[in-house]
Amino acid sequence: MDISYGWDTGLLRKLNEDSIFFTSFEIKTHLSTASAGLFAVADGMGGHNAGEVASNLAVKTFFAECLAGLLERSPSAPLTIMSDAFDRANSSVIEAAGDRDLQGMGTTLTAALVIDHDMYVAHIGDSRCYIINTRETLQVTRDHSVVQQLVDAGKITQEEARSHPRRNEITRVLGYSGDSTPDLIQLKLYAGDNILLCSDGLCGVLPGEKITEAVLNSPGPSQACAELTADANLAGGPDNISVIIARPVNLPSWQALTNAKTSIRTAS
């Protein structure tokens, strides 16, 4: 699996309050050994350095809990393992916020686990996960934000959302006492798929077609991450910029699957 990242403070912030983490490994299933990858992006918020503390703590706790769950429990229940890891990450941030200097801190968290040909996503906040290929760009996650609610209600467009005065208002995060339940998603991966996770310092600044173009036209994730980070800064760099791109290998062909389904329907 080819993986790379971009992590930049941007042009207007003094501190990078985003945290990212990724790793690839092999996992034993009841049938064989499968290749796997685990990726996460968190965008912290809070006064002073509290956002940095929240995002870093959430990512570290999530990874420790998720990897422990995969080792100790059946990997046939990855979404349950990820959900439990989110719960523990949320508790860790809330506990740390007992410190007076860290009160009110919170963080988004978007994580993807790839096992063989399957991807599992757990998500809260307005960081994002995409699957990008030559057929389409699929936004896997849905933002938990005020502007997304306005878009869903037809009151503003997706383009208007990027500059809306309420674009920084998040409706669901880790660390607050409100709703911290993650969205859980499972998808199949196919040859040519690129997995992209990012904070809103990237997707809130660059249009979707620009992100797609950079991923598909770059020779590899390293070049794509560098180009996207530079483009976000060229667009003003108003926020911290985090992006992870992974290109899994040995995935089944989408065309082969389509042909197989067609043949089955014809035979019946």
C-alpha cells in the first residue's frame, strides 16, 4: 500500500492543531493473512493549545484502542472495534478537559481501516474521507456542521458553504458532553481507488474537482499530497492543512465485477 501525507500550519494560524496518524500492517483472519491499513485525521479546537491536545489525544487513543481490539478480538467486527475506540477517545478528551487550561476543548476525528478489499470508516465532525478514481469522486463522510445542514435544506450551495460565516460551527465532535456518536460506514474497494482523508483546511478551501485532479494526475500519493497542500496555501491557507492519501494494491477489477454480474443475470 502506497501512503503519504501533507501536514501544514497554513498561512494564517500560528499553531497546527490538526493531528494525523497512519500505519500499514498484516492481520490474520480465520482464512488467511490480509494486508491492512489504518488512517486518521483529527482537527482540534479550543483556546490556547487545547485544540492540539484534543486532536493528538484523540488520535493516539483511537489507534491504541483500535489496534488492541484487532489483535485481541475477532477482526470480523471492525466497525464495532472502531466505535469502541471512538468512545474511549471521547472519554480521554473529556477527562483531560478537567484541567482548567483545557476546558471546552474538542476535536473532529475521521478514521479509515482497510482490510484486504474492504474499507471501514468511523467519522465525527467535518474532516472528510473520499474515494477517488477515474469513474467518480465519492465523499464517503457527511459533515456534522451547520453549513451542511443548510446545504441539505437547500438554503445554500456546496460552493457557498466554503465561505459561509458559520462554516466553522460543528454540530458533533469528540470531547463535548453532547452527541459524540460516530457515523460508521463500510465499502468495497476496487482497482484504481485512492483513499483520501483530510481536514477542512483542505476540503473547505479547494473545490472537489481540484482535489480529484491532483490525485488522479499525480504519479503517486507523495506528489498529490504536496500539490494539494501547496494549492490550499495558494488559496489563502486560512486553516491548518492535513491530508493522507493511500493507494491500496491488488484490488479486484471493477470491470471484471460488472462483467461477472452481467453474465450471471444473462445465465438466469
